[in-house]
Amino acid sequence: MVVRWQKHNDYLVVRIYRDLVGDWVLTQCWGSHQGSSAYTHTLVGSYSNALEMLREIGREQRQRGFRRKQGREEQLGFDFS
């Protein structure tokens, strides 16, 4: 899952995915179109925990004036179980 927020030239992209060993990861990438950026990776216990984190991130972004952007995403059907 990929979710993107934007405010003027600033952005935040959140990705939720399973890594190669089956752990759930929530990655946040943020920055501006002028070139500065950073990211974090957070291991989470389950997909539902990741969704709860995503909801909280969404609330914070709305309070900061960011708007969620619609994007097209292609999910590949890999099964790492």
C-alpha cells in the first residue's frame, strides 16, 4: 500500500509492505521538490498495527494542512509465506 500527502512543494509518502523475511514494514519518505528529503523504516507487529499507524499519520498530516493525493499503485502478487 502506498499513500501520498502533499502541501505546496512538500510531500510525505507512506508505504506498508512485507519484507523478504515476512516482517511488516511502514516506510515514511518526506521532503520537498527543491531536493531535501529523508526517510524512516518502522517494523510493525501486524498489518492492522500498520494501518492504525497510517490512520494516525493521516490525522497529523491533515492537521498540518497536507492533502492526500490519489495515485495509482500496482500490487505484485508475491507470496513470501
